[in-house]
Amino acid sequence: MKKFRAILAVLMTLTFLAGCGGGAKDTGNKDNAGSPDSSKTEGESSGKTEGDSSKKETLTMWYWTNGIDEGLLDLAEEEFNIDLQAEAIGGDFLAKINTTLAGGGELPDIVLLNDWIISLMPNAGKFLNLLDAPYNAGEIKDLYYDWKWDMAMTPDGSALIALPLDTAPTALFYRADLFEEAGLEYEPEKVAEAYNTWEKMYEIAPVLKEKTGAYLFDNIEMIFMQSLAQVEGDQFFDRSGNFLGDQEHIKKCFDNAVEAHNQGVLMNVNNWTPEWNA
């Protein structure tokens, strides 16, 4: 079914190069990754039989809440004359994928993946190898950063199980209206100047909470990860594979996360839960 394969390949390019928010919907400089599942045969995936041109191709998809601009889903259906059955998955997205794989179930045709993609490499054979024909993803490798491309590559370099969505170069998401309501700086340039250290953020967090009832930080895990993202150079391992996780730069990130907890500025809601999504 060459027609189905061609449609799937183009849809992947549209969906996974087109990213999740703001003005960053371009050539793959994005953060998450997505891949169609290879566990279905072409006939099962498409919902039609060879030679039947009267029905639309049907593709299924999982994404997490706010993981992709939902307008792109409608655009894909219109552009490629397909029936895209996309489902927003709440709760622990990775756990759902792992549970499905462990139970021998089928993933949908397209799945959004995050930076935990490395944990899926033992199941790489469950996903299409996008380096193979007719996808030939190697032809568009130059559109992506090498480090981001390599995240979806199997350790032996033989298979690519996803295409990048974004690189998430975000310093701070905030509600400007709530900052204004709390009497804080709220224009981006002034926020960047006034609240440019963790200590200053910890000072304004209680003000925001008192004036608006809103928390500035979700949980201690994210404080640690955001601190870690600010580390220049190697983090837990160097290029030779030597462990660095017991060194001062990691301890500073840990200490900062503990300080956020001690300051009482965390909402203490776990990532990916319905409460966190809300």
C-alpha cells in the first residue's frame, strides 16, 4: 500500500515538525518526539483494503494534554484527506505506553514521546525505523540539531524511532495578568530584569500566592531539573562515561530544590497528573 505509506510519511513530517506552541512551529527545533507504531500491519492501521479509494485512511494518535497544537490535527485531516483519531491522554503518559507494551497491546499509529524516549530503546523494535524506506528520514537530518536527533536513535545507530518536535528553550512560563494583579513586574523584559535569580523568584512566590492564590512552582522535582538545565557543560557523565553526579554542580541543583521546599513556594503536585494538567 504505497499510497498509505506516503500519506503517513508526510503526516509525520507535518505533525512532528510542527511543534507544540507559540511561534516555534517550524523545522524541527523542538523538544518532544513522536513516532508511529510498527506493531500494526498496513491494512490494520489504515482501516481500508487494497484498491478501496472511497474511504479515508484512518490513523490513531496519542498525545498528552497541551502536548501539541490541536489545530494541527484538523489541518492534517484536511490536508491529507485522512481520518485522524487523536486522543489526549491524562495521567502518567509513559506508564500507559509501558503498560501497553508489557501487555502485548498495540500502540496507536502515532505517539508523542518526551525526553524519556531513551527508556523505550529496549522496545525499539515495536516502532517503525524511520531510516528505512519509504520514510528515508536520513534525508531530512540536516533540519535538526545533532543532539536532538540522536536522542531518538538506537544505541547501535541502526534505527531512528522518532522525529524531534522541539528543544523547549524556556526560562519561565508565567501568567502576566496574575503578576500584574499581585503588583509585580509583568512585562517580559521587566520580569527578566527584576526576577533573574532563584533567590528573587523565591521572594516573589509568596507575594503571588498571597495576592492571587497561585503558586509559581509545581514541585521539588521540577526545581531540580530546571536547575540542572542551567548547568553548563556535562551533567551526570562526561564524554568518556565518567560519573559526575557526586560533584558540586549537581549538589548545587539539589540544594536549590531543597531550598524551594524549605521556602514553602511549591504547590507539591506531581507531574502529569490530572491536577498538574489542570
